[in-house]
Amino acid sequence: MTRVLLLNGPNLGRLGVREPDVYGSASYADLVAAGSAWGSDLGFDVEVRQTDSEAELVGWLHEAVDSSSHVVLNPAAFTHYSYAVRDAAAQVTKAGLVLVEVHLSNPYAREEFRHTSVIGAVATGTIAGFGFDSYRLALGAIAGRLGQDQ
């Protein structure tokens, strides 16, 4: 079974509580359940994780390379400035794995500092602005890239 790590950066553990007008009312637990179900429908073994630690996120990206796991990555605030996360993400795609950057909101419709992603240039692709559906679409994109039915 194809393994996919669905990785989330800082503050995403606060889904449903933090700015529901921006991020929606569904909780992180809802995301874990949905991500696992969507992945199962596509024949993926999806593991959903969240951390507020840049170092831990980098370690998980290294793990993806070492275990040949594809990645759905919501780097959250690390999107805009973390060259450590960017360099680890680059290792994923250079290993021939798919890495889809996702965002719940559309960064380009928000504050100007959110318009820059240091991750986007090394990602296979980016999906943003569709709430939780951004993750579902990303898993579908991985399936498509791997030639699986969607």
C-alpha cells in the first residue's frame, strides 16, 4: 500500500478554535479522520501529523524520503520563511516522491507577507483556498501522478 504522510505545521492543531472565519469550524481530529478516509478510498495508507516544531517537521520530511512516502504538506507559517523546511521538502521531490503543498485559505487573498512561499518552488504542486478539500484534492493529485484511479 502506498504510504502518504499528511504533515501540518504550527497552529494547525488549533483547527476549529483558531480563527474559524478563516480556517473553518472543523477540528484537527476531523482532519485526521477525513485524511485517513480519503486516503483509504484511494488505496493509500495516510498518516496525519501536526507539530509546532520546525525541527520535528524537518525530521518528518527526512523520514518521508527514507521510507519512500509521498507527502501532503501544510507548512503553515513556515511557508513564508523556513529554508530548513524548504530544503527538507526539496529532498522529498528530488527522491522522486510527490510533495503537494496545501493551504486551507488562499494566501494571496490575505496579508501581503503570506504571498511568499519558499516551499512552492520545490513542491510538485500547490493547492490552496479550498478548506479541508485542499487536502482531499492533494491526495487526488498524488493518485493521479501515480496513475491510480481518483
